[in-house]
Amino acid sequence: MFEKYLSYLVILFVLLYALYNGLNKKYTQQHKKVKSVEQVSIEKKQNDPFKKELQKLHTNAYTKAYIIYVINHGSEQFNFKGGVMEGGFASPEDADKIACYVMELSGKKCEKPYEKNAVMFYTSNCAGCHGEDGKGLHGTYPDLTRKRLLGIEKRESYLKSMIKKIQ
Ligand code: HEC
């Protein structure tokens, strides 16, 4: 008698367990769907600043801002034999003028032509390493007349990798 009930009981348990499993699966699937929609919109927002920066990465304004940043803060991103570049070889006021001069060395235009004394500032503060013509010294000091400066190229691949990772 008891054994008969036991087998019913076992069947009941198995059925209940299957039902529980099925419901649970459905719930987590639905839950996942909702979460992924949220996630996508968050990720899109996270992507925005990277995409925006990427769009203006090769503009003259961005290049100028990058050169000014390097003059003020230095650069230690690459492996040049000359070592790293310290910040502050020129004052922040002169940095602006020098940046325009550096850009014009490779035919890039600043919104205003560089002031005459920029040449003097460049010669006395930068030319010792980067050369009068800005072409640097192969392997020792970077060429500042490259179409795309190394730091900007590096930033480009960083931004692209971030956008890929998030998508
Ligand atoms: C003592 C030598 C030295 C002097 C002086 C110097 N630099 Fe540099 N500069 C370097 C070195 C070395 C690097 C590369 C550093 C690195 O690994 O990031 C560099 C990097 C740079 C870069 C980044 C290049 C790129 O392709 O991303 C810019 C821009 C730059 N210098 C501009 C200037 C300007 C403008 C001046 C003058 C105010 C100046 N430097 C003075 C040695 C110098």
C-alpha cells in the first residue's frame, strides 16, 4: 500500500521539479531580454564620447590641442632613444604659438597664422631635439611633421578598440 503511494509521490515530485525548472528557465530568459535592452542603451551612451572624439581626431584643432598638451605635460608614450619628453620646455602662453608653428611645418593650418616670435620660441625650446625643420632624429626624437602625429595615431587605435569592445 505505502509503496504504491510512494511511487505516485515520486512521480509528483518529478513533475513538480520539471514544472519548476521550466518556469525558472522562462523567467530567466525574459529577464535576460529586458536586461540586454537596458544594457544596449547604456553601452550606446558609453560609446558616444569615444565616437565623438574619433570624429574630430584628425582635425587641425585636435592636433593643435594635442601639441599644446605635450608641451605643457610632456610625453612618455614611445620608445625613442632620446628618452621621454619633460613638460614645460615652454610656458603655456608660448605653447599656443609654438603649436601653430609646429603644425605649419607640415602644412597644417591654425585658425590664425603663427606669430613671428613663435619661430624663435621653437628654435630655442624645441629644435635642439626635434630639429629646425621639425623632422626630429630618426629613432631618437620623433618627427613632428608627420601627417598624423604618433600620439594621435595611438589614441585612434585606443578609441577604436574601446568602441569594438563595447559593441
Ligand atoms: C630634450 C629633447 C626634447 C625637447 C627639448 C623637446 N622634445 Fe618633444 N619629444 C621628445 C621626445 C624624446 C619625445 C617622445 C617621447 C615619448 O616617448 O612619448 C617627444 C615627443 C613630442 C611630441 C609627440 C610627438 C608625436 O608624434 O606624438 C610632440 C608634439 C613634441 N615632442 C613637441 C615638442 C615641442 C613643441 C617642443 C618645444 C616646446 C619639444 N617637443 C621639446 C624630446 C624633446
